[in-house]
Amino acid sequence: MKKIVYSACIIIAFLISGCGKPVEPEKEIVMWLAGSETQAMSVNEIGKEFYKINGVRVRCEAISWGEAHSKYLTSIAGGVAPDIGTMGLTWGTEFGNLGVMIDLREAFSEDVNTIKKKIFPGMWKSINYRGKIYGIPFDMTEHVLYYRNDIIKTPPDTWSGLVDILKELNKDRKSMIFDWGSLNWIGYSIFLWQAGGDYYNESFTRCTLDTEEAASGMRFFANLYNEFDMPKTQIPVEQGIRTGDFPLAISGNWKIVSLAVEAPEIGDKWSIAMLPKGPSGRSTAFIGGRIMGVFAQSKMKKEAWQFIKFLFEPENQIKFYKKAEEMQDAYLPPNMDAWETLPIKDDFKEILKMQALDAKGPPPVVTWEASTRFVDQAIQRTILAGMNAKEALNQAAHFVDEELKKTE
């Protein structure tokens, strides 16, 4: 009897101990995504494939844009930041400067240098903070020109061409819509750059809104509203293009999907084009999107980076695009290799790619988020209050420089 009991104890001990090796809990990466629940679900689906390959689970949680910035800061202060953060294009610069996100170029230099070659140059410039990379692009958006091709046979390719078309449209009480960036810095940016100006000098040590190029861009932007009846209130592009009251529109690439869905009756009566060229000879558009980076608090830095690379692979970027397209939430892949199989009709894809190659994002300056309000004020004083463009921008430049001094 003693032998039976003794044997049973050995068997039980063997089963409990698992041959003497402790059972390790499964590894899991936590990712926060500033965006929709649907987008987070798409990431989780891709995460299942990552688990099959790497044995690491992924849990992606959506956080609303309205609370995302403060939630990240609170999580950092409380020591409960996620492994991966997906966030606004300029947030990596801000958080990285605080020391709470790792420099991916330093930690994974070979991988990052390979990825750099696949990213649209304008987007790379926005994430390159003094040689440090705190996040790589998760997705991207860009400005494009929409037009009714049964009303406007040839889209304008210069500022003067745009003015000529607007003069003709105004005769019939028609005009243009500007809905992504209307009366704010995003909208002004394209005219600033097309005029040959910029927000800062090359070293990002001084604001350059006090130049004649910046004033030229502002004057043209203001004239679109005050001389050519571009609406100062929000009018949906889908409505304006469908009715023909606004047969021209400058908006984001996502309107391609929403126009097809919401205005199917004019499916063959509208098209897209690159933005008109300014005095610089460039048709530079604004490029936006989100980045994904690794928080310094993470205990899964290598695994987190492996998943970021996995999400950046062309086939996974296409999967995410297709899911987003179903929800009329179509961001574009920042990986240029993914564009080979991007499910957009060829003529649209060619225009989108050419425009993305002539596009810029927000400057990689720590104080930029705090400085945009000064640019917005200059825009609104010029357009709504009739202030001299040069004077309004000189004031803005002074305050932007004051913000810069806070980081010295």
C-alpha cells in the first residue's frame, strides 16, 4: 500500500512540475491605437497571423483621438504605458524628446535604414527628429484635387490656371470647396510650400513665416475665400461635387471612397488631379497620418518592434487598407512597395503616388503642436478680419520663435 501511495505522489508531482520546468506565461504585446474600434479589430486580426509565426499574442485597443494625447501622458506618468503606441504624426517627436519612447534608429538601425527607403520622403522628414526616429508610419493621408470632369474639362495645373477657372465658375455662382484645412494651418501649408516658403529654417532653429514667400502663400489662400467665394463654412465635398455647385474641391484622399459610395449617380463625372503648382513650380500637398513607436517602459521592446515591422509589410498594409475601405475610412499605405497591389484604379493610383512624392508633413519640432494656434490666428486675422498678411505672419513668427526658446 505504501508503494502505491508513494508512486501516486511521484506521478502527481511529475504532472504538477511539468518535468521540473516552470510553465512560462504567454507573451503578449499591448498596442494602443488612436482611431476607431474597427481599425483596432483589423490590427488584432493581423496580430493572429503574427502569433502563429512568432508565438507572441497581440492585443490592440482603440482610444479616441479626443482623449489619446492625455491618455498617453497619464499612462506614462503611472507606469502603465502600452508596448506600442499608434498616434499623431508629430507626437513621436514630442514624446521621444521627453525620453518616454525609444529611438528606433539607435535600437534597430539596420531595420530602420531599410524601412526608410520604402517610405515617401515627405513623411520621413516629419518623423526624423535630429536624426532620431521615435516612430515609423502606420498609415498616411494626402491632399488631392477633385473636379467634375463634365464641367471642367481640364483641371488647373497652376495657381493662375486655378484663378481663371474660378472666375468662370463664379459667373455661374459656382466655386470651390476646401474642407481639409479650411481656415487653419493644414490648408495654409500647401500654399506656403507651393510659394517657396516654409515654417522653419533648415536647422529648425528659427521660424520663417516672416518671409515674402510666406506672405505670398497667405495672400493667395485668402483670395480664394474673399475674391472667389470659396465657402468659409463647412460644406461636404460629396454634396458640392454631386450637385455641381462646387465642381472643384481640395480634400483628403479618403473622399475617393466616400464619393463613390455617397454619389454613385455621378460615378463617371468626377476625377482627381494633383494640386496646382505655385510660384515655386511645385504642387506640394500636405501629407498626414499616424506613426507607431515603442514606449521605453515596455518589457517587450524586441517583440514590439517585430510586430511593427510585421504591420509595415506590404501584404499586411493592403489587408488593413481593404478593411478600412469597407468602413469609408481609407488611409493609404506609407510603404511604397504596397502600392504595387493597392486596389485603386490605375489612373487614380498614379495621381495619388505622384502627389505623395510631392508632399510634406508637419515639421519635426517639439513645440510645433503648441505653435499651430499662432498660425491659425494669423490665417483667421487675414481672411476673416482683413489684416495685412505680412503683418499677421510677422506676429505669428514672433510667437512661434518664443515657443522654440522654451526648448533651448
